[in-house]
Amino acid sequence: MNQLRKRTDLLGIKLLYKENRISKLLKWNGNRKKSTDSRIQQVDNGFFEKFGSLFREQAEMAQAREQEEQQHVAELAAQIAPKDEEEKEEEPETPPLVTADSEASSSDSESEKDDFQADFLAAAFNIDELYTEMLYVILHNVGCDVAFEVGQTALFSYAQDAFKIPNSKHRQLMDVAEQKEDPELIINVEVIEAKELRAKDANGLSDPFVTLYLASNTSHRYNTSVKTMTLNPIWEEHFALAINDKSVNDTLCLEVWDFDPAETVKEKFGKFFEVKGVKGMSKLVKEIAVTAATGQHENELIGVAKIPLSTIPASGMTMWYTLDKKNKVTRRGVLKVRISFSSGKNNQVAGQEHRHMRRIILLHELEVSKVAPYWWCENFTPQADQLLTQHVAQSGLTQTEVALCSYSVYAGIHQKHPLSFGLFSKLLEKLLKPLQTEIINEEDLKLFWEATRKLLPSCLSIIRKIRKKTTNEKTIMKQVMEVLKILNYIITLGPTDIDLFPSNLYPWITFHGNGPNCDIQGALRDAISKGANDWLNYIIENNTENGGTSISKLQNLIQMIQLIRSDLQKAIEYYDKFFIEHVNFQYAKCLYTFYQARVATLCEPDVREICKNLKTLDNSDYKFGEGFVNEDPTVDPLAEGTSLFELYLAIQRFVTLGQGLCPADYNSFHIRNFHQWFHVGVATWLDIAVYKALQRIEKAVELDPLVHIDSTVKYSSSAVDTLTIFYQVNTFWQQLNWPDVEGCYTFIAKIIDDICQCCVSYAKKMAARVDGLGHIENVYEKKFEVTTEWCLAINNIDYVRETLEPFTRDLGMEDILKKIMELKGPVDEKRCRDTLNTVISNAIDTVRNAIVELLETVVNKMIPSMKRLLIEGAELCDQDSNCIDRLMMYVDENLGTLNTELNEENFNRILEIVWESLSETINELIRNNLENRRPPSFFSNLHKTLILMLGVYKDPSDCNSCDALKRTEQVLRVNALETSDLIHEVHLELADKFDQFTESPYGEISFRSKFDGDTIQIEVINARDLAVMDSSGNSDSFVRIHLLPEHEFANVEKPKTKTHHKTLFPLYDETFTINLTPAQREIENGLVLLSVKDKDLLGYNNQYIGETFIRFRDIPCTSESLSELPQVKKWLGRPTSFDTDALKALESRQGDKQAKEFLKKFKNKITP
Amino acid sequence: MRSTTKNPLLKVVILGDGGVGKSCLMNRFVSNQFDEHSFHTIGVEFLNKDLDIEGQTYTLQIWDTAGQERFKTLRTPFYRGSDICMLTYAIDDKMSFKNLEMWRKEFAYYADLKESNQIPFIVVGNKSDVSSEAREVSQLEMETWCNENSITSCIETSAKSASNVEEAFKMAVQHWLRLESRADINETHVNDTVDLSKKIGDSNRMSCCVGGGAAGDDDTNN
């Protein structure tokens, strides 16, 4: 048969498509008409797609999803943000010093307000005095910048505005100011260094020093120290020169001299050898000459710098000046000096005065300019700037003092009108060094910390409101950065004994120490938590459940976690680096630590509760063809489970984030064990998955067109669909990523068990689907034909079965067992492995049984047709019937189809079943027809047919049903024999049987025999141990010789020996020669029967002792004399039963006289 | 390849407190082994065993469960679809006996039993090899409890001495068979139900409570 040869090719293809299964599976699914897919999905609204998509996206498009989610979150946040603003904007009337939660702000604003007012009252108390001072300052402007920057008039009017002084009062106070004494001004000069001075000494260097004096008072000179042998001296020396009159026309003179100690000419000459070059030589000569001429020593002027005081700005300056000398054009060098004004005022008074002034001016500036909160950055108007600078100059405040004043004033104002944080961070930067290195008086230090205390709330508020969406991201980030800088400076400067975080102002700060709290890190941590907490609470409040169902609850939790994750994402991407850089604070980690606790407390109770109340699905409610009986159509029992799963995934990802973010603390996080909350849910998810899978399988089978998916494969769409479903279950499992090993193990056991259930269900549905197919009925006949659909059904189930084992592998069974090994040791590992393997093999066995069942169904459907043709063939064979041909055609066609469509394993299986069933059928035919006394020809025909079929289809070597078939064939062969042949069959069987004897109660006979041509010679020699036949204990025996089969030797005599009386050891010693025809000689299976009998006295009723057979083929063919041949000894035997096929066949031939007579004789021979 | 699996399949679940010897019972029954120091079962364990009853071979698929509370969620998914539930306690542990009620309820809940009449429970008191001083639950208590809960099959076994172990499983299957046949009969003969509330010894009662091997009782009234 061709089909059989094709097997190998098919096998090759089979292997090929096994390898590519999954990829093809996916491809096919992709290529297949979407309609089917979508129709299957419609069953459950894309249940697995929802689950599956989560996974795929997570796996393949995590990035994209991340973005998408962020966008989503951003939108959500955007929706929330405006509301946020509205809420916040409700309280702008209250001083917006802390715009946080109302209770905190109200409380701290109260206290701060008092503080501020008191401050202001104090200011009002001496406001006139202050104003007078202001006017006085204007009147006595110093520095170069007075005239051209802003006119005095403008300054007066500005001051009047700023101090809100009415005109009359202004004039009055102006008078007071004008009558006041001129201020005692001092000019501070620091001689810093000089460069490139002209060499004055013979050695090419100079020994410079500086003399400084005011042009108005040349007698009052100051000298610096002498720097020897240098042209680039560094002095860094300070001088204070009093300015007596208020004239600005005075000039500061700085003279650089080369120092010449008093030397004698002789001493000078001693230097002769130090002289450098010709020029040096001429200098020295000149010097000597001068010394010699005047007889006195004299310092030599290198150069002069004259600085009109009018060129010095009020705020002071540092400058390089070129040195000049009368009538000289050559470069003399440059000199660097720092010049500033100061006054003889009391520093404390001046500082306080300056603070008040600065405050009033700043308040005025803010009022006029309407600058936005957090914006102002010391950008005073020129008038304000000049007023303040003048005051600083005239009061002689140092830079540090000014910075301290500014810091204090700004911090105070910042409470009401927030100023730029950059301003503060710059001031702190300026103050950092002085505060650390200089000796600052107690009061100033206290001032600083008080100011800091005022500044801190807004700083922490920025940290808390980091999520506020009002301003753009850049601004927030800049603010945060500045705030962090500020905090860092404060941390560096601290600690202090001032309570920076009074608990009435910061109820949310968890300070457990004693005494004043200046733990900025702690406050920062609390601020972060507080901010996150407020934000989270806001989300929760605004996320109120829609309807309060558990699903909406879950959806809210999911949304919340998504928002938190995006917040964390932002923290990681933007803020974390600032926090670490500036304050060495791990912002994201701190945030995560807070969130994880909140998420845990928010989710755990709900999850546990919902899990507990999850509606369990009852798969036993599932009815084929109907689906599940949904008791309550309004509640989708699956939506809850699905949402719960989404939440699980959301938390899972949140936890993964934490694992990366806080590897050290991770193990202490409560949320780490989040999966335990879902414990109960998992079982339900698995149930849902099975439920869905069963539904889909049913639909897939229903929609299966039962055609090959493509030409390379042997199964149809539902197999692929079913596999897709399994793949989706697996996807679900991968996604679940259950962390607990013991749970994993049991869940896997459950999944495998469930998948088995699905397979079985699929097999059943597939079988039901094809059941009615292939029946052909027309006027001539009714028959079953194996169709492609049947084969596809079988292949489909087999295909699904094949995937079971890879499926379990994909579930990660080995990994889990490995973990169990590590966790529990080899004993438990083995038990678990055994369990899983048993479950798997059970599943595979069960599905295989389903396949076998289907194969049997096919065969059972074929059998009636075959049976009918067999009977017809047996009855009509000789009459030129074509029944056998038709039978062969039928079998050929059907097996052909099966062979083409099925894989080798299943084809062999079905062949087995065919032969088994055929054997059964034929046996049944034999039984029935023996009863009906069919002639041997009937069986003979049947036998021929069977041999024919076996020859064609059956390789007898690999046949499990061989024995049964052999039996059937044997029975058929025997029944096909004519009666005489049948009788001979009996004899042959006996001959075989007797040859087996090793002893016998009937005795043993010795003889010789040979063929000589067509003549047979038999010498009966003796017998021994014959059975006792007489009452006397002896026998009277003789031997008769028959040739068998009887009907072939009808003309041949049956000779016998003489009777030997009364002995059990008779010596016969008789030789018989019988002539045969050549045809008789050649008879196959010819037998010589030696029958030993006991002679009856009367000779009528000779008793039978025993008999033995000699086969013709065992008789030597020789010309030798008989006496030369060896004696042959044979045990005598008797038939013992009817239990052979031949005898049974004879028995069944009730109407056959010959058979009847033979059986009668035969019965007599049987051992009594 | 198909011969062995053609048998009717019965899913058996063994329940009971941790340490009463569920796994030991199963291992004694399936592989005739006993390990005194066996560990806790992880979640579930599964084994197959063929059992001949009146000429018919039944394949028992036995799910042995972990009794500890922490495994509850892991074992309950396996209850559904069971044909037989074996409620197990140890006769030297009163608590485990008292907990039978809890186990019965847990099974009924998670197996989604619909008709209370059809609950295929069998009660097994294990460790019948302990001395009579150690015994905390008498056979009468067991029978009374079963009676109150309409459970008709109970037996005392010892996985250690192998006493009554196979009998317990056989009894379980026979019990199932009766339920099956009764279910069939009920369709035709509605009146042919057995009043389970009648006292022990009532000849009508299809009771098959069997005493522990240590006590050496006759296997009574069935």
C-alpha cells in the first residue's frame, strides 16, 4: 500500500511542525480570519486578551506602557490639580505665609502675625526718627554715584513715599535732619598689593612701602611696612582716615616709595658686586654720587596714585590704580586698594536702623511693583538701592552685617510676601563663611536663627507642595533646588539652641528629642511624608467610589497606585538628584518608604475582604452547549476577579520598583508580602481561567470549519484556538509571578489539573462535533465513511495532548522544584515532583484515552459495513461475486484516508483497533454461522478473505492483536475444512500431543519402519508396561495398523498382529509390508496409526488400550534391511478431551454422518 | 496502552488536622510504606492507586492535603469535583476529632456541594495502634458524631500497623457506589431511601462503621 510508504514522509513533516509549534501557532492566529478570533473572544468580552495584553505589554512594550501610563497619570493629575488650586485659592486673604492645610496655616499665621505687628509697632514708634535719619543720609550722600544716579530730590520723594510721610511732616523732619551735625565719616583703605613696580635699587629690585594721606591734610600720613627686594609686594594692610569736612573734593593720595636705609658711601660701594648690568652700574654710581653729594640718606619715590573721593561709590570699591610720577612717562607700576566709607556710629544701632529702613523700603517696593510671590530677588529700584547703600556707607556697616540684616528682614517679609528662594540661598552663601569663621555677637546670631526659623516654614512648604501643578515644572524644580541649598546651609551652620520647629507650628513633625528641635533632616523627612500624605489623601477623597461596589473600590486603588508610581517616577527622575546633591537626602527612597506603608494599609483590608467574598464559580454548573447558568445576570462574577488581578499587577510593579529603590530596607517593608492578601483570590483566578477556557473551547469547537489550517498541518482551527487558550493561561501564570514557592507548587498542580480538564472537555466536544458526519445512505446501501473531519478531530485532540507536556515545562515546573529543593530538601522535592508528574501523566493518559475512544468510535462505525460485506463475500464467493473486491475497496478507502490524515502513532493505533474489532467480528460470525450450520465453504471463503486482508494490511511482526487474529484465523481454517480433512486434523493434533509424552500409563511400543519406493514396511517389535485390562491383571494385546487419512487409503488393508495373551510385555515380532500408489505415498501429513487393543474373548468388543502415530515424513526412505535400522519407541496415548478447534468444528457438524460416527468412536477412546 | 486507564476514576480528597497521618494513610495504601518521621505535606500531594472491588477495578486519584491553616488557600481549590472526602482525625488527639466539623464545612463550602444528602464523606480515625491509655476519642463518640452528621461510613485505622487502611479506602468506594446507585434508584423508586436518623443496630441502616484493628472488634452490621 502506498499509504504505508508515505508514512515516513509524514513523520518528517510532523517533526517539522512540532518544532515550530508555538511560533506557527502565533502566526496562524495572526493570519487567521479575525472574525473567528473575535467571535471566540466575544464569548467572554476578550477575557484572556485583557489578561494577556497586560502581560505582553509588560513584557514587550514596558517602556511604551510606562509612558502611556505616565500620560494617563498626568491627565489624571491635571484633572486633580485645578481643583487643588481652587481649594488653595480660597484662603489667599489670610496671610499666605503658609498655604498648606488650613489648621496649620491659621495657627502659625496667628502667632507670626503678632510677632510681625509688634515688630511694626516698634518701627512706628520711632518712625519719625528713622525718617529723619533717612533724610540725613540723603543730605550727606557720599561716594561718586550720588549725583548722576538719582537726584537728591528724587531720593527725598522716594523716601517720603516709602515712609508714607505727609508733606508737612516731611518738612518738619527735614529741618531736624539739616540741623544735625555732619556725620563723622571715615574712609577705610586697604592697601592690598602692587605689581610691576619700577626697580629703584641697583640689584634690579625695590624695597617698596606706601604712604597714604588726604590732600587736605598732608601732615597726617600713614605708612605701610616695607616689603624688601620685590617689585610685586603684597601688603594687605588697613587704614582708617577721618574725613573732617563734608567736602567731596578731597583726594586720597597713595605714594609708593623705595625704602633706602641710611647707608654710607662705603657701604654702598660694598654692594658694587651685586650690581646688575651697565644700567645697574650707572644707577649705583648715581646713588653714590647723590649720597656723596647730600651726605644724607633719602627714600626714592616710585609713583603716586591720587584718588578723588568723589570717584568712590558709597558702597565702596576695590580697584587697581596706575602709579604716576611727575614728568615721567615710563610705567611705574600699579597699586591695588580697597576703599570704603564707614561711620563712627554704634554698630548695633546702625544695624537695627538699617534693618528697619530696609524693611520699610522693601515693603514699599513690593507694594509699588506688585511683584509675584516667590519672585523678588533683591532687585531694588535705583532710589531704594541708593538709599540703602548710602545708609550702609554712612553707618559703616560691614558686608556681613548688611547680609545679616537683609537676611533677617527678608525672612520676616517672606512670611507675608514670599520672596525668591534664590535670594535667601545667595545671602546664606555670603553669610556662610563669616558665620563659621568670624566672631559674631550673640545678638546677631540670635537674629540669624530667628530669621531662619521664619524662613523654614515656606521652605518645607515647597517640599510638601512639590506636586503642585500651578507653576511650571521648571520653576518648581528651581525652587526646590534653592530650598535644598538653603537647607543645606542651615544644616552646615547648625545646630542651634533655638527651637526651629516649634510643635505648634509644625504639628506634623515627629520630633522625639528633648529640648529645641533643630533636626532639619528629620523635618525634611516629615515634610516629604506630610506632603505625600496630603496629596494621597486628596487623591483618595477625590477618587470617591462610584457606587461603592468592590469593583470601583479596586479600580480606585489601581488608579491610586498608578498615580503613586508616576509620582515616584518623577521623584526618581527629577528631584532625587537634587536632594542627594544638596542635602545628601534620598528623597525617592524616603517617599517610597512612606508610600509603601500607605499602600499596604490602604489595600490590604480591601483586598482581603474582597478576596474573602469573591463569588466562587461552580464549574459543575457548566452545561455543554449552554454555557454557565448565570444566576444573577446583573453581576458579572468575573469582573471582580479581573479587577483584583489588575490590582495585583499594579502592586506587583509597585513592589518591584521598591526592590530596586530600597534594596536594603526592602525586607522590612510590609508590602513585600502583598501577595498574601491575594491568597484566596488566586484560587478564584484559576477557577475563572478554567471557566473562561472551557467557554472558549466550546466556542472554538463550534466555529471550527474542520478544514486544515494550511497545507502543511493536519489539524484545524479549534486545536490552535485551544492551544492559544492554554498559552493565555500560561501567560496569566507568568504574570502572576507568585513569589511563594509552596504556593507556586500547588497552584501549578492545580493549573495542570485544570488544563487536563480542558483537554478532556475539548476531546468530548470535538467528538460530539463530528459524531453525525460520514454516514452515507442511498438506495443501494447504508455505510459509514471515514471523512477528513473525523481525522481532523482525532488530530486536533492529539495535537492538544502533545502540547500538555511542553505546557507544563513552560509553567516553570523545574524552577519551582529547584526552589523546593533549596527550601525543603530532596525528600519534599521528590514528593512534589512525583505529585506533579503523576498529575501530568494522568492528564496525558486521560486525553490519550479520549483519543482512543474516538478511534474506537470510528472503527465501530466502520465495522457494520465491513461485517455486511464479509458475510456477503463468504456466501457468494464462488458465484463470481465482487464482494471481496468491494470489501477491500471499502477498507482501502477508509484506511487510506486515515493513513493520509492521521499521524503514524494514531494510524497504528487505529489499525490495531480495526484488527481487534475485525477479529471480534469474525469470531462472532463464526459462532453465529456454526450455529446456523453453514457449509465449510462459507468459512473457507471467510478464511480466504481474512488471509487476503491480512496480507495486504498487516505486517504480522508488529502486531499486538496478533494472537487474537491468529486464533481467529486458525478457527476459520479448521472450520473451512471438509469433514474428512477435519478428522485427519484431529489425528494430527493427537500425533503432536503424544509426541510430547515422557511416560504413559498405557505402555510403550517399539517398532521399526521404512519406505522402499512406494512400499511401506513396518516391524512391530514389542510393547511393555501395557495397561492392565483384565481382572487377572494382564492384557491380551494385539496391534492394528491403519493408514490415515482414512479416505485416502480406503483400498488399503489394515493389518494386525497376533494376539499375545496374558502379558503386559508382549513380543509381537511381526513385519508388515503395504504397497501404496505413488499418489498415496506422496500424501502430505500421511500418518501410520498403531492401535493397541485388548482382545475380547468373543472378539466382538475388543478393548482399546492406546495408540501412537508415525508420520510419513518421519519414516526413513532406505533400501537397507529393516533389521539394520534402529528401534523406535513411542509411548502410547489416548485422546483426553474434545477441547480442540477441530473437534469443536466436528461437533458443530450435527448433520454430518461421517463426523457423527467419528466423534462416537472418538468418545469411546477418551480415558474413562 | 489503554487497558489500565479504562477503569472508573474516583477523585478522593483526604482532609484533617495536621499530624493526624493523612499522608501516612495514603502512602500505606498506595505503596504500603510507612515513615514515622514524614514531613508536613506542602500544599497537596497526589497519587494514583487501583483498587479492586467486586471484580471491578477503580482508579483512585488521591489528593492528600496539608492540614496546617496556612495551607488553607492552597488546598481548597482541589476540593471541587471530588467523589469522596475522607475526614481524618487521630484517636489520640481530641482536638483533631473536634475539628472534623470544621473540615466538613470547609469541604462542603469549597467543593460547592449542592445536595447535602450526596456528600460522599467517610470518617477515618487514624492511629488505632496507640495504647488504650493514649486514646482520647472512643469509637462510640465517632459513631455518634457521624450519626449526627448523617455520615454513614466510619472506620478506625492505623497507617503504622497497616490495620484497616485498605478497608478504609474500599469502604469509601463502596460508599460512593451506594450513593451512585441510590442516585440512580432515586429516579425510579422515590421511596427507597434510607432513614439515616435511626439508631445504630437498626437493620435497615446501611451503616458500615468498622472498629479499629487494635480493639479487634468484629466487622459488624453490614
